[in-house]
Amino acid sequence: MSQELYTNLAIFVLSLLVGFEVISKIPATLHTPMMSGANAIHGVVVVGAILVALEAKTPLFYTIAFIAALLGAINVSGGYVVTDRMLEMFSKPKDKGNKGGDK
């Protein structure tokens, strides 16, 4: 294995450890509101993975970049679904036939 692969794997493992440590320190009640901010970060991950895939010199690097882009895209779309549900919880109920007499 090349030195470049070892460097990339070391960065990947360190980022996993740091990410896990940061996420585990956040109370569960804040996970949903933070989803909007996480969408922006995952968007950057997707763009970075695409750029890595464009510069990939081996099939292994291309595969890892593709998997990173796929997982980032799944996180972004799931984040939008969760954010939409959260915003729906706090929005006013829609008028359903004006049963209460309020206008």
C-alpha cells in the first residue's frame, strides 16, 4: 500500500473518532434542531467526495469516494425529512373546515 493511502486512512479514522466524540457529547434533545446545520456539513462532504472521485488514481480511492458521496447524500436527504417534520410540529394547524368557529 502506498504512503498516500496510509495518510488518507489515518485522516479518515481520526475524523471518525473526532466526529463520534463530538456527537456523543450532544444531548439527545438537540439532535433534531442540529440536523439543519448537519445538512450543510454533509453537503460539503458530498462535494469533497465528488472532487476526490474526480482525482482518484486507483479503483479503491474511487470506490471510497463514491461510498462517501452516497452516504453524504443519504444524510442530506434524511436531514431534510427530519427538519421538515420538526418544522411541521411547530407550525400552526391548518384550517380544516373551520370547526372551531375561529376565523
